[in-house]
Amino acid sequence: MTKINSNPVEIQTSAKNVLDFLSNFDNFSTLLPPQVTNWQSTEDSCSFTIQNMATLAMRIKEKSEDRLVIESEPPSPFPFELICELEKLSENMCRSTIRLHAEMSMMIAMMAKNPLQNFVNILNDQLKQKFE
């Protein structure tokens, strides 16, 4: 299994606000980098293309007070989970880390690791900016 972690960021809002925002894929599109095209979403699922990589589809699998788990759906080329973990720092501040756990061949992992690392870092950085 390939595991990729974003750089943690501190966000100036409550973990609840972040989870509420991320729990609706219609909001998610504002976090995506320019390399993402063909965005389509409903409240709990989405699909999109990462330029020069693949088309991915996801849906919300699990939500708790400090964690959101999103899982892949077809036509994603490999199974994965995107996990947003939030640590409460105060009533109005939390720390976010986005983790990607993917089942992919070693060959695909070698090609995809850097773009996927950039993807989770951009998501987390954009999430921070969204609440500033």
C-alpha cells in the first residue's frame, strides 16, 4: 500500500467547520488545483480528471468529529482512501492533515507518487486559505 501524507496546516476555525465544509463535495471544487478538469459533484460523491494522469471518482465513506474518510469508486484506476484528520488546537483553531492510502502497483506508484503528493498538499493548503 502506498501512503502519502500532506504537510500539516493550522486552520483558523473549528474542526467542525472544516468537516462540515469537506462533507459536501459541492464545496470541494474550490480546493482543487488547476490541473483538475471535468469536475462533477453531488453532496456526497464526485468525479474529476487530473491532467495527464487519470479520472478519479470518490464518495464519503465515514465521518466523525475529527475525521472524514473518502473512498474511491469506479472509474478510478486503483482503490484508495483520502482521509482528512483534524486535531483540535482550540475552540477556533485546528490542525489538518490529509492522507492518501492507495493500492497501486509499484510501477504506477513510482509515476504517481509526486503528483499525488502535490495534490494532497495543495488540497490542505487551499483548505487553510479557505478559512483565512
